[in-house]
Amino acid sequence: MLVALFLPPLILSFFNHFAVKIISAIYQAFIVVGFLIIIPVGFFIPNFSVIIIGILGTIVSICSIIVTILVGLERKNLAT
């Protein structure tokens, strides 16, 4: 299941077109929402480790979205 969820962003990462990067970022935003849902679950089930996993997953996923969008922009600025 995990491989099936992360395979589309991996395949989309091979294309260096801005529209494909936006599609990949939108797909990754669904993953951010999933981690954000995990945080309240950790409060309902008093488990500190679930809350930490939710917070760390959200931070890493948001950083992944930023990197996905900004990597191609840096090359264009260097070429001009």
C-alpha cells in the first residue's frame, strides 16, 4: 500500500516541467492532510508517540512540497 501511494510522486519527479511539479505538490498535499489527521487521533487516544509522528510527518511533507517546487526554479535562474 505504501509503495502504491508513493510511486506516483516518484514517477512525476523524473519530469522537469513546472505543471508536473504542481501536480506532484498537490498529490503530496493529500499526504500532509493525512498526517494532520493523525495529530488529533493522538489526542483522543492518549499516545504521545502518535502525536510526534503526526507532527514530524507534517513538517517533512511540507518541506518535500517546497523542495519539489523550488528545485527546478533554481536551475532556470542559473541558466539565464
